[in-house]
Amino acid sequence: HQRQRTIYKVVQSIIKHQREFFERGVRFLKPLNLRDVADDIEMHESTVSRVTTSKYVQTPRGLFPLKHFFSSGLDTESGEGVSSKTAMARIKELVLAEDKARPLSDQRIAEMLRVANIDIARRTVTKYRESMNLLSSTKRREVG
């Protein structure tokens, strides 16, 4: 019974911190770490880690591992953080929407994200792009 209560508290805290994700989608996922949830529910960080390992939650947006809601963050000009997963989703959107004859370079993607208020370095764009198995701009170019 105590285990179920602990899982319930953790999920409630995740929902509280990630409300915009549940209402608006992955672009609104915020940076969140185990410490934030642990402090919120007044438990130890290791307890939160144990509880979220190999556990899933069914949401209106699909089935997600609880660990999905924990990610590092990037700064914005307004001082709010944006999740690295949000930045990755934006990178993927930009790559999928690009002109295939003139694909966007990682530098150009970083500049476009800065205009969208996401402070990200070119090398971070490269790291995220590679982690999503997206090719470099030179390899994405299609000759028509």
C-alpha cells in the first residue's frame, strides 16, 4: 500500500511540474530533475529514482516511461528553462520541414532556435541531431 502511495505522489508531482506538456505537447516539456520531485514530495532522491525506474504512465498523449519527464534544460532569454527534449523536438521539426535542396546547417538551426528564445550552441544542435539519427546537412541534401 505504501509503494502505491509513493508512486501516486511521484506521478502527482510530475503532473504538477509538467502540466503544460500534458495540455499542449512535447514542445512544452520543462526541465525537471529527480531532486525537484523529491523535494516536492518530501522524500529522498534515490526513492524517486527507484519508483520511476521501469514504470510507465498512460496519458492522453500516449504511453510514457516516468523517466521521460526528467530532462536537463537550456536557458531562454526570459529566464525560464526549456527541456532538452523540447529543443530536440524543435530540431527535428526544422529538419523535417526544410528545403531538401538547401538543408539547414547546425549553425543555422541554432540561430533559428535562438530567435525562438532557445539559447543553444551549434555543437549542442549537432549532439542532439546525431542522437536522433538525423544526418548532417551535407548528407541530407537532395539534388533535383
